[in-house]
Amino acid sequence: MIIRHDNWSCVALAFLLAAAPAGGARAQTAAVPVAMSFEAAVRRLETTSPALSGASHAERAARETAAAVATLRRPLVTASAQYLEFQKTLSVDLTGAKQSALGDTQDFLSGLPGTLPPAFQDIATDVTNRLSQALPGLFSAIPDSLSYRYRDDVFRPTVQAIVPLYTGGAIPAIQRGARAGIDAARARTGQARDAARINLIRAYFGQGTAAALARSALESRDALDRLLSDARKLEAAGVIARARVLEAQVARDTAERGYQRAALAQSTARDDLARLLEVDAVDPTTPLFVASRPLPPARTFLGREADIAQVRQADAAGQIARAGVDLAKSRYRPQAFGFGEYNLNRGNALPTEPDWVVGAGIRYTLLSNVDRGHTLNAARETAAAADDAAREARKAATGASLKAWDLVEGARRSFLLLDSSLAAARENLRVQQVSFREGEGTLTAVLGAEAALASARAERAAIAYEYDLALAGLLASTGQLDAFADHLAAADIKIETGARP
């Protein structure tokens, strides 16, 4: 008959193995463990965790982005230089000018003799007649058009400036979105910190729990070793049958397998914590803990949703989405701007170029290749989705807080009830062992008592671990995970796990 005496230890070991990273346990290399309290482990995690480092970088990036767009209202000043080689051709039509000049000259000559004294009028008339006859030939020598071609090169350095005067609300929307991005990044940092600390709590106290389970399994195996030895002596004395010895042998072998599983789980837990803190081996000095007094009522943990990282991240996403709505609205509005330009090489400027110019302009998009109505509707729907997500995050946080409070209280009550059970299991085992040695008790009764004691020991460590994890979950779900160390210090029950050599 095989007595199954390790139910709670199997459950706890399965939990620890499932929570540990994949890869299985490996042989621990010879390394001097670093004695480390939980507070020291938290400080170590903050300096070694890539997740925390990455979140910090992302938060700084969001701050730099917000600082970058905070100056969008400043003028944009640029300097440019151009080297130009150009050719200019000018053509002037002289046909009309020639005819007008010929007519004017002929009219002038025809009226000239009348302005002279009578003695000279005949001479003047003869001269003007000859000139009038010669004028068409003289004017015909003048071309009908004049063409001028000019080639040159110009070096053109200029300074330009443009300043936004009115953007339809685009700049404020962008700046609000960037500031909300800081809130979202800060919330993600808090979420990453909470996740990292909960993982540390799992690994740190998980190593202690695994050590306690391994120690309990070892004690059970050693007790069954002694029981097997006593059974063989009683068999040799003819007190018990061979079948009872075989029963003890089966129970002892079962305990050995349980111990081997517990030892592997302890090795896995040790490796898990060492990798997390980036050391060769860790010797946790802070034991598992349970508070005998109940926590404040569950309702006192509610109403703190604004402090929860997930909720803060959802709220920031809503702010970003509402900024997107304002940005979409700005595309319906005009934009006004001021501008100016100054030529730094006026002596070599083109004739048509000003020395400097300042002005103001306004621009309005009459027809866009992106439908502004659909863009605005999309932004509004995104904002509505973000608001719904924020409400859902608050509901989820409330539900998680109530569930975590129930887990903490259930673990506390179960742990306190184990004290009497553990004492009774020890006394029962002692009585059954004495009865068996005196030939009055049965081996089955001793095996049952040993199994009950082993189960109580394993259950005690497992429930303490459950209490610590549930407490961490409760504090995280209410945005108070930083208070975990305070609860640890205030706990009046400490469970030494035997994790240290």
C-alpha cells in the first residue's frame, strides 16, 4: 500500500515550477551566496532590471519630446546661400516709337519757317523740305526692335524667418498631447516597476518557500528512514510481518522521490532569483511573514483608482486622444503667419530682389486630399474608446482589489488555523511512533501520522507564501505597492524557511 503524504508539497512545488522561467533546474555552481534582505533586493533590482531601465528611458524620451514641441510658437529662422549663374534677354519693339518720332520731327520742321524773320523764311523752307525728304531714310536705319542679352553670376546669402500667428489650435493640441505623453510614460514606468517588484516578491519569497518545502520533504524522508529501520528490527524480532516492512520501504521511497522533486524546485527557485538580481547566488535573509491581525476592511482600499498605473495610463491615453480631436478640428481653420527675409549681399543682388522684406500671410485649405470630416470622426471615436478603456480600467482595478483582499484574508485565516493542526499532527505522530515501537500500534497509523505532519508543514509554508503574494497583489491593485515593506515590518509572524546554509 502506498501512502500519499505530500499533497500540499506537490501543489506548492508545481506552483513554484510554473512561476519560474522555462528551462528547468540546473546544478548550482559553487558560489558563495550573497546575504540579501528584501529591501536590499529591491534596491538591487532597481539598478539591474532592463525593464525598469527601458521604462525610464521611455519616460525621459517623452519629456524630451514635450520640451521639443513647447517652443512651437517661436520664429523659425533659417539661413541659406545660393550661387546663381544667369542670362537675361530684353527685347524692345521700336516700331511705334519710330513712327511717332518721325511724325513729330516732320511737324516740327514744317512749322519752323513761320517762326523766323521774313528774310530767312525762304531759306528755312528750302532746308526743312530737304530734311523732310531725308528723314524717312534716316529713321529707316533704326531697327524696328532692340534686343539686349546679359549674362552674370550672383552669390545670394539670405536669412529668412517665419513665425506662426494663428494655427487654428494645432499648436496647443500638439503640446497638450506631448504633456499627456509624459503622463502615459510615467504610468508605464510605474506599471513596469510594480510588475518588477511583484516578480521579485515571487522569486525572493519563492526561494524561501522552496527551501521550506525541501526541508520538510527531507525531514519526512529521514523520519521514514528511521521508521524503516525500526520496522526491520521488529521484523527480525518476529513482531511484525514482512509485508509491513515492505510497506515502510514503499513509503520511504515515495518520500525520497518527493524530496528529490523539492530539491530540484529549490534549485530552480535559487537560479530564478539569482538571474533576476544578476548575482551568482542569493541568501534571502527576510523570512516569509503573516500578520495575525486582519487588514482594514476592503472598502478602505477602494477609491484609489487614480493611483493605479494602468488607470493613469488609460487616463493619459484619453488626454492624447482628446488632443487629437482638437488637432483634427484645426484643419478646418485658417492659419496666419508672419515672415521676413534679409539679403546679406545686397551689392550683388539681382535688380528685382529687395534688400529686405517683411510681411504677414494667411492660408486656408479649400480642398484637402485627406477627408477632414472622416479624420475628425476618427479622432472623436478614438477619444470615446479611450474614455471607455479608462472606465473599464477602473472597474477592473476595483474587482482586482476586492479579489486580492479576499485572498489575503483567506490565507491569513487558513494560516492561523494551521497552528493547532500542526501541533496536533506532531503529537499524533509522537504517540503513533511510541505505540509502534512498543508493538501496540500499526505501521499504517505511523505512516498516516507522518503524512499528516508533512502535509501540515508544507501547507504552512505554502499558505504563508500565498499570503505574501496576495498582499503584493492587493497593494499593486490599489497603487500602494511601496507599502509592502511596511506590512512586512509590521507582521507579527515570521516563518524561518531554512533557506540559508
